[in-house]
Amino acid sequence: MAPTTLAPALDKAHTRLDDIATKLGAIVHTIDVLSDGLKAPFLEPMTLTMRFILSGVQSIRSNKAECIALLETVHQILCAVVAVNVTPQNANPRPWTLSSLLRWGILLSTVTTVALQKVSSLLETQRETSRIKRFFKQTEAATMLKACQDDLQRILNALKVRFAGLVHTIREVETDFASAHEKVLDLVQAGADSESYTTGAFSASSGSRASLLSVMPANPQIFHGRDAELTHIIDILTGNINPALVILGPGGMGKTSLAHAALHHAEVQAKYPPECCIYARCDAAITAEDILVNVAKSLGLEPGRNLRPAISSYLASRPPHLLVLDNLETVWEPSDTRGEVESILAFFAGLTNLALLVTMRGAERPAEVAWTRPFLPPLEPLHLGAARQTLFDIADELNLAEPDVATILALTDNIPLAITLVAHLVESEGTADVLSRWEAQKTTMLSDGFDRHANLDVSIALSLESPRLRADPAACKLLQILSVLPDGLAERDLTTALPLDNPLGGRSTLLRISLAYHTPAKRLTLLVPIREYIRKYEAPPIDLIRPISRQYTILLELFDRSFGIAPIGNLRDLASTNFANFQSLLAYRLDLPEPDDLAETAQLAIMASRYRRREGWENAFLAGTMARLSSMLRRHPGHELLEVALVGELLWNQYRSSDPDLLDHAISLFPRFDDLKVKCDLYGAASYHAMVCHGQLSLAESWLDKSLAISVPETRPRADALRRRARLYIQRGNFVKAAELAETAQRFFRQSGDLFGEASALLATAEAFYGLGAYADAAEAAKQGRTLVSMYDFAGTHLDSVLLNLLGEIHRSKSEYREAKAAYDEALRLVAPDRTKSGTSLYYIQLNLVEIEMALNGPDHPAVQARLDSVYDIARGMSLKLVLLMCEATEGMLRLYQGVSADGTSKLRRCFVQGEAEVKSFCAEHLANPALRGGDEWAYIFLAHLSSGAGAFQQKVALLRALQFIGQSMLIDGDRAAAKNLLLVALEGFKARGIHRGIAECCVALAEISETAGHAQKALELLDEAGRRFARSGLKKQVENVRRWTARVDGRFDIAIRS
């Protein structure tokens, strides 16, 4: 007959909770019968957890409807556990299917127990006795209950998919539970009367709770990146008489796969053939004795009270055996079984005819065993190449764009299990859907399987069940804190910024159980999947993370105050290594149901944005965060200065607000505070936004004029406004006025002690001189700026890279190609290609280097085309249309120099039609060069283009080039007099600016005119000048051509003299 439970007390009204408690109590009893009758201990943790849940059901005081719905789903899953066993095709399995069924039962129990433990913890929170606490936690608890129910529903759905007909059987169990209970009793009795349940690892007569399977596992088919570890294991197993080796590492790192690969390796099988291998899964073992029982049964021995002598005696008369104990941490972790497990390990390691290979989570080897040296280090994530190959072996490489591969692997932190699971999703769903789901579901999307090898959440949850973790409150709290710190924690922050009693002890615990690890920079951090899991299921309370958040704000405020007036190298390094932490904390604090301390959060956001800008980055995440904060602060008056500062940072970050009144609203707040610096900064940001985002030069100038009007003379805000105004004059081509304002700004910055500001003003000065063609002055200003940058630890900042880029441009314009290449190469080393402000300019540097390397090494040098191809590939991948157009124009120029005139001319003409002013100037200049044969008319088109005012920057130098080309064309046509006049004008201009190549080319053309006119001495003087200028440019081929020409002219000159 079906079991019953105690009737509710007579003085208490019957409730729905009573009904569900009754149903759950009955089915738990039935599962107990299954567990005892089938000797299936994997069901025991499930029933133990359910009894704990039932003990507190009547104490639930809030969210009762949600709790009842959750318990109903639990009831359905437990019905499914019963239904799996009473379904006809499973009730009497054949011998060859029994092992698979029992193995699946272990997995089902594991995942269900993990889920039930979450349910238990969650229901415990609904028993609060304080009405106030229940009231404030009601909404949060309802959300968590719903999420937990969703998890249970996924388990139930997966069960229905796995077992055909299960839906109908579950319904039968629910509607006629008494009948289902009788079927269970019949099943247990049938098992006791037959031999069908004595095969494999289970025995009805043994009384053992061992559920370990000793079937030889398959060789992993997808296995990359563990060659060194596999070689280490093979050397240990084959090079020692009775080796003992342990494979350690975090969950999902591939420990089991590595053990499987070692078992199947030819050298291992030569020493330990399959019949001499004992493979024991320990993940369902409950006592240490279960390990001995399983090994004994694998050897064909009868279980008994003292198995050690029997095992020892059996192996003594046999060939060498290899024993693999997989997932030993399950039974070794609990302190009450650890000593006995280590004693058993010592027994196995002491057998002279047995090799021992153990896999277990963590970074700590069990004691009492003389493990064979050298030790195998704990497994780490796969290197990038192996991670990519694992992904490609499962998902089709042809369907994966390169940027998507990097994004997908970043989600996995190169953990083999995570890569495998996400690769299968990519193969079935596509990259876009998987990335979209990750944003919403995180590790849950990789958790549809039932065991640690197919379910990432289960794998992580098992690690979190470590008794050592649960016994260490500091470790639990530290784990929560690390879940919102993707950059991890430095040693000093660990000991000074956390509200923990024993942070160093907590760190030690996390390292020993491999939940945390040290980066090469010695920062304590979590792998991405673990971090996301903790953040989703065990997110830290605000009191845990507020101290570290405040410490980061203090760090950024100190950086902001010191910037420009004191060395900031250490502060800069600290900010850089924690920047992802800043972003994560901001997101966490804003996503709280009731955002915590808006002013404190806003200050962190503003300081983080200022730091990021000074490093040369815009940041879309920070912009979105500050937009949310700005909206929130508008609803909470009293923080007007912070609100204006936030709007300013939004504009600096090129944020395009949907609120047209955002800037006007910020300006309307000016009367409520007195900080002129914040007000001037807003006007500067408005000017920048108007110019960069909308191309409105006049509006940009008007905003800076407002800043100049309110700023105090000879102060940093006034200097900054002058410097920015100078940059706008450069945009208008008024280089004289720009130089005047930039030099004034430089003086004000120097008086204020702001060396960074002075360096930025020197940049504006250098740009103005460059526009005037005063290259020597421009180079001197740029070098002074770099000197200041290096003095105060600003090297490598955006300003440093821009100064270097400008120096490269100056040298290139003077055709000092070796110096230009050196400057450009250093700029490329300084700045990452994804830095927003510098990203596009980096591609132009690469294209300039194509031109420089072509000049130095010749157009056919392989490095020239290779560099151009690399820029092409990146530009295509990122859809950078302007860069692609410049790539095509550069390729057209290259083809002209290679002598492929038709192709080069076609490309340059097409780009001239499609391009903006600068692209048009580039194309016209190279088409106009008579030496490249782009067409006679292009010299005049180039001149007309320049005369129209297009491309005003560097217009004077371009005009000199146009005059040179027209002169050369006239020389070709035979009009030597006109050609000489134009070439002399161009030569004078090139000499004034020190443009070596231009000087040399004009001298060559004039030498031809002189030689033709019979003035050999003049021709030789011109050729001598040309040779020296070509040599200064590094143009070896041209130097050799001039040398040969000089020899020819000199020879004729000698003949003429002798005559």
C-alpha cells in the first residue's frame, strides 16, 4: 500500500501547503524504497535534501503562491524519477543496457540534488519571522523563486526528451500514486529474486553503497592542447615500477579527458593492456569503503569486511595493473572521510604491482601518499590555438568570422568544457543567437545536460559544494566579491579593501579547491564561467562590495588631481589594471533593485570616464552607464554639479542622446553651483561633440567662446579653451592664428604647473607650424611635447601617440623616410588598434608605411604588399569604408610605381571620384606625377583641385608639387623655358621647407635643362645636390641613377674641355 504521512493538527486549518507536503512526503518515501531496494545510493542525497525541505514547509510565511508552484514542479520531477524506473522499457533492462541506465540515474540524481539544494536554500529565506524583512524582500524573493522554478522546469523538459513515453507515465504516477508505489515494490522484489542487478558495479547482495562503474572509457575524439601534460603522465606511468600520479585542476578543465587519453595511449597500453586497467568513477561514492568495494568487484572479488588483503593478494600474482580513480574529490573533500580516503590511497600506492592515477578538483594533493615526482601542475585553460581548434572541430570553421571566434572564446576563458558546450550551440543555433543568449542567460545556456561533463552549472555547483568552502565564511564572501571583479584583486586590495575577517585564509581556501587562481600578474581572479555563475546565483550583497568600490573611487580621484602636475606612473598602472572592475561595479550597483547611493556611483563613473579619456579611449559602456545615472539624478535633486559633470562626460564620449534638451538642461543648472572648472569643461565637451559628431565647426567655435568668456585669465580652464580654439583654427586653415593661440595656451599651462596641458598645447603649436610648412619648428614643438610627456609618466598615452604620429608626418613630408618609419613604428607599438580615438589613424599610419617602405625598398618588395593586404583585411572585417577607399588609392599608387599604369590609373581615378578632399588630393597628386604616367592632364587637374580650396591643410606644399609636375610635363613637351621657371619656383619652396625629395627631383629636371643648353658644370652642380638629397631620403635607386648620370655628364665635360 502507498505510504502516508501524519495528518495535520486538528487545531490548524488545512492549506495547499499541507497538500503538497503530503504528496512530497509520500513520493520521497517511495524513492527511499527504490534507493534501498536497488542499492542505488545516488538517490540518497536527493531524499535527504527533500526531508530538509519538508521539515520547514509549514514555516513558510511569504510568497506562498510562488513557493507552492515551485514545490509542485519539484513533485513532478520526483514523479519523473519514479516513472523512469517503472516505465516498461526501463523496468527490466537487458544486461547490456543496465550499465547505461544506472549511469544515467547517477547523473539525474546529481543534477536534481543540486537543483533541490538551491530550492532548499531559497525556501529557507521564506521562513523569516520578521514581517519587516519579509516585506522588503518579497519582490526579490519572488524573482529568485521564478528563476529557480525555470531551472527545475528545464530539468523536467530534458527528462521528457530523454525518455519516450515519460509524460504519460508521470501523469499515471500523479493520478494513481498507490499503483505506482506497488510497481516500485514489485520492481524491488524482482531485483532481489534475479541476477539482473548483480552485473556491473551494483550487487543486490553486497550491501555496499558503491555506484562506481569500471567500464573502460572511450578515447576522447576531440582533444587538443594537452600534449605536454599527456607526455608527462606517459613518462611517469611507463618509467616507474609503481607510480602514483594525480591530475588536479578546476572543474571543466579536462582532467577526465586527459586520463582517458592516457589510458588509450599506445605506450601505456603496452605496459597496462585494457584487461589490466581498472577505471573507477568516484563521483557517486559516499564512503571511502565504496572505493575498495568497487575495485574489488572490478577484479572479480567478493565483497567482504576486509578487502585490502584480498586486493593485495590478487594483484601480487598478476601482471602490473593500472588503477584510475576519477573525480575522487567527491569523497575526499568531506573532513570526516578524508583521512580514510587518504589511507586507502596510501594502500594502493604501496602495492608494488599497481600504478595509481587519480583525477580530482582543486590544487591540493591528498596527503599520506608519496606521489611520483615530478608533480604534474594543476591543469590550466587551453592555450588559444588549442581552444580555437576545439571550437572548429565541433562548429564549422567556415561559418565563423574571426571577430566572432575571439568573442566566443572570451566567454569560455578557454575552459575545455565551456568551449565544447558553446561550440555545440554555435553549430546548431548560429553565432549571433548564441551571443545574444549569453547576454541574457550566461552559464545557464550551457546547462541543458545532466552531469558535470555536459552541464556547466552542475560542474560549477559541484565545486561550490566543497566542505572546505562551506566551512570558511571568508572564502564564501571573497568568492562573491570576486564575481563582480573581472580584473581580479591585487594583494594589497585583498588585505586593505575588503570587509573580511580573514581574507588571506579565504584566498588560500579558494586556491586549494581551484575556484580561484593567480594571474601572471599575481592577481586573484575567477574564470569567466565561475564568475558569471556566482554573480547569477550568489551575487554579493552591497555591503560586501561597497568598500572596494569606494577605494577605487579614491584611486581615480587621486589620479585626476595629480594628472598633469605630478608623476602618475603608479596611479596610472593601478587604474589600468582595475578598469574592468570599475565597469563591473558600476553595472552591478545600477542593476540592484534599489540602486545604492547614486552620488557615490556617479562619482566613480565620472572619474572612470576621465581616466579613460586621458588614455585616449571613448567607452560606449561608460556612456550608457552615465546616461542612466544622469536620468536617475534628475529625479533626485541635490546633485546638480554631478549631473552637469555626467553630461559633460557623455559629450566627450560622443554619446548621441535621445534627449534634445540634455545640454540645455545641464546649462540651466549652472546657477546652483560655483565650480567654474566643471562649467568650462561642459562648454569644451559641447564644442568637441558639435565638431566630431555633427561636423558643425561654427557651433563648436561658439561653445569654446562661451568657455573663454567665463574662464579666469591665465588659469588651466582658460588655457584649455585656448588650446581647443587653436585646433579649430587649424581646421579652418588659419595656421597663423592657431599658432598664436596655442603658444598663449602653452604659457598659461606652464604658469599653472600643468605639464600635460603644456604638452598638449605644444601639439597644437606643432600642428599649426606643420600646416604653415614650417617643418623644423613643427618638429621642435613636437619633440618638446614628447619630452614633457616622458618626464611625467604620460608615455604611451593618446597624446604621446599623436605627437609621435605628427613627427612621423613631418619626416614623411620632408621625405626623411627612415626617421618617419622609426616614428610610425613606435606609434604602432604604443597604441592598441581598438583604441577608439586612435583606431582609424593607426590604419593611416600603416598606409603611410606602405609608401615609405616602397620608397626605401622598392615597390616590388614583399613587405610592401603584405602590409597593404593586412590593412585591407582589417578594414574589410570592420567595414571601414573610408579606410578601404584609402587602401584602394594606395594600391593604385603602388601599381603606378610598379609600372602597371592602366590598373593603377583606373584605381586612382575611381577613388578620386568617390573620395573626400584628402583622398582626392592623394589621388590627384600621384596621377599628376609625369614619372608615373598617370596622364598629362592630371597635373592641371591637381592644380585646379588645390585652387578650389579643397584640402587646405598642407596646401602650400601641395601647390609646390603641382608646379613641379607641370614643369616636368612642359619639359617632356619640349618647353624648356617655361619648365625652368616653374621648376625654379618649386625648388625654392622645397628648399625653404627642407623637402629633400622635392629638391632632388627638381634638381634632376633642371640638370637635364642645363645639360641640353650646354651648361655641363651647372648640370653637375645640380646633380650633386640631387644625389645628396636622394641619399638623405634613403632612396638608393635614385642615388645610383644620379651617380651614373653624373659620370656620363662628367665624361662629356672632360672631353669638351680637352677639345
